[in-house]
Amino acid sequence: MTPSAIPRRAVLAGLGGLAAAAPGWAAGTVTLPLPGGPDTRDLTTAFPGKGSMILQRTRPPLLETPFDVFDQGVFTPNDRFYVRWHWASIPTDIDANAFRLTVRGHVDRALSLSLDAIAQLPRFEIAAVNQCSGNSRGLFEPRVPGAQWANGSMGNARWTGVRLKDVLDRAGVKAGAVQVRFSGLDEPVVDDAPDFKKSLDLDHARDGEVMLAYAMNGEPLPLLNGFPLRLVVPGWYSTYWVKMLSDIEVLDKLDDQYWMKTAYRIPDVPGANIKPGQTGFKTVPINRMVPRSFVTNLQDGATVAAGAPVAVRGIAFGGDCGVKTVEISSDGGATWTPARLGADAGPYSFRRFEGSLPALSAGSHALKVRCTNTNGLAQPMDPVWNGAGFMQNGVETVSLHVA
Amino acid sequence: MSTARTVCLLAGLALTPAAALATPAPEPMRFTSQRVELPSSDRTFPDGPGAEAVNNNCLACHSAGMVLTQPKLSRAQWTETVNKMVHIYKAPVDPADIQAIVDYLAAMKP
């Protein structure tokens, strides 16, 4: 450490809220399959409300879910649910009685709602996958800058709270409203930097599925997942799921601030899939998720016995609708066999699948798994690429060594 | 007190099947304040030409891990990133340090 770094870092603790000593720091390491590296990450148990997580960044926290968690069930435990914050000024002390959600802008009545007042509205519950726009970014080739996630910046929970529509109706949306903007309690650590805000079109905001969650998997939200309130936008990428939601602003024109106009944009082409170096495409705000599926009981490079069937198990989700089929292939995608689908927890949830590969001959085999959603959209055989590392959903391959 | 309330909430929610979405909850959600401490990072950038500039300018907004987990990126990519930090995210970077920062980042060997 350089001597001149000392005063700066003394300042840091003040900027970032409470800076604690870090017990539980050395909980081991994990190797992620990031092409060209660096591929080693610490496992950490040092974060409040969290068990063992892959440390991608300490401040502001980026914590990835270790992939074996996804083999344990379709609902991701709160203490293993991934964490992603943009700005390091995160409130660490939230008074449930003093907290207020404001609803303002192009409405008949501005509101300031306590948590108890929100809980008086009709309760709504939905199972939905929350997936970072950049999930799997670290696996892109060629590599792209940004948080270098493997496949674990996603999770599935049963979200409990109230419909956004019911909250907006209480405020009375005025004619001429076009979008609704959401902001949380987190703030930039430097002046004039763009506060994190996201917007949805009014019709989407009032569709009766977009909701304000005060619980996930039957428990209060962990602070790092957005306590006390989080916007839930089923079927859409997590960038819209604003954490520590404290402000709802109804707009009478399209939101043109940085986080909508410049950041989180995708190429306006199918699957957001372009070639490295390609230019001349229009961009749009990232929006609906696309289907994905993952084998969870066999790791890449696993050795399995020759001459006996191989059990395959995993999770799939349709993106912005349900799962129609999951197919598995043991010959690199030449032939496919449907997998059995597990219980249906709703169109936005993870869904378990199970299948069996026929007895394989000794040697190397490529196991592939492909989800087609109820809108008929199938995962592409080849990986998606774009410069921001968004919307990866190419068919996953697990190399099996059969001996 | 808060423990008992949490148990009540857990039981109430766990027994709420999807089919009961529209029915009023038997007991409203009770909220308990949360206070946590977030860990800090004392990690700094490894020695090398420009390390001091990086340590002095890049750690106000994020810990070093954000940078040290990046893949090998070109000088053009690092220049774009540093410019984004300065001009969009308003990082308080001394203009005299920008070249040294880009040089350091572009020379990193992941």
C-alpha cells in the first residue's frame, strides 16, 4: 500500500457507511470457468444475512450464488440469493416505523406510505426469477468489461407484497401519464453522479403482476436484497427490480435519465445477439428475459460410468413466460430427448427437469440442454454476444468423460 | 418479541398457497427494523508503475476487486472505462493521473 493511499482510505469508511472488520473472510475459494481468467474468487460469509457466497466485489457488494445451490431446489434460499448494488452509499440502519414510500408526480394525490399502510393493501404473491442483466458475462468470448459473473447472478423466490397497480390507484394516475419511475434509498458516493433510477411504461406498471415485495420466501427481505421493499417485475431483468424502493414518480413523458437512456441498453436485434465489432444497430432498454436451462447435478468435466444410464437433473425458466419443453442431448445436439418437467410454480419461476441419458460409450460426450418457452422461443445453440455482456441464453454444454 | 413475531410471519406466509392470492391475509405483515454492518475491503492494487494513481483515485467508489477481477482488456477498453468513471460517474480523479491510471490498467496481467 502506498503511503498516500492512507488518507484516502480513511475517508472511504466515512463515505460507505459502517465499515466492519471482516470475520468469515477466508471461507475458501472457488474457481469459475472464466475464459482466460482471472478465475479464482474468495468465498465469503462476511455479509449480513448471507451464507457462503462468491465474492465478486466487496464494495458496493457483488455476491454470486455458488452454482450447487441451484441443485437443491427451485427456490433459492434468501441467505444464498445473489446481491448486486450500483452505488456504495447503502443505508445500513433502516427504521421500519419511520420508513416512508413516496408516490408522486403525475398523480391526483401524492402519497407518503408507511410499511404498515402498504401492508393493509391486498396481499399478492408470485414466484419469479430475478436475474441480473449481465448474468454469465464472465463467460462471454471475447470477454467484455463489467461484473465478471459466472451463471450465479440469478435466483428464484416466492415474493409477497402488494400490487403496484393498487398503490398507483390510491394515488390516482392522471391522464397523460406515460411511465413510472422507481428509486431506492441507495445513493452515489460522489456529488452529481446519476442516482440509480429505472422506469416502466405505465401499462406495464399497472398490469397487476408488477409488485412491491416486503417478503421473499416467507421472510422479510435481507437488507442486501432490498429491505424493506423491493420492486418485483416478473419476467424482466433485475435492473428494474429496484431495491430499498422509496420513491415512485409517475411521469408524463418518457424517462430520459442516464439509467434508461444510456445504460442497460441492448442491440435492438433478436436475442440482443451481434458480432464483435458490429456497429450500426439501434439500441433499446433491456426488457424481457429469455429462456435458459442448466444442468445442476453434473459439473462440466464430470466423469460418469460407461454402459449405464446417466441421470440428468436441472432447472429451467422460460424468461417472460412459462417453460414448454426442456430437451437433453448427449451427442452435442444432433438428437434431443424431452426431459420430464417438475412441479409448476408459475410461469416466471424456475422449473425442475429430470431426464436420463442412454448408456454411453467410453470417451468424451457433450451433454446439452435446451429450453423452449410457452411462446415458442427456444434457446439458441450458440452463445449470445454483445459488448455489454447482457442477455446470455445460449444452450449450455456439459462435457462428460465416460469411463 | 421480534423473534416471536418473525415466527408468526413465517407460519402465516408458509401456509399461504398460491390459490389464496386474493383472500385477505389472516394477519398483516409485521415489520422489524434492520441494522447491519457491511464489511470493508483493505485490498489495494499491486505495485507497479501508476499503482499510486490507481490506489488514490479508484477506491472511493468501489473496492479494488472490481478491477482486479476484470479480464485482459485493451488500452482502448480501459480508456473508455476510465472516461466513463470520470465523466458519467463523476469519479473525483485528478486529471493529471488519468494517463497513469490507463497505463496501469492496460498493463495488468489477469
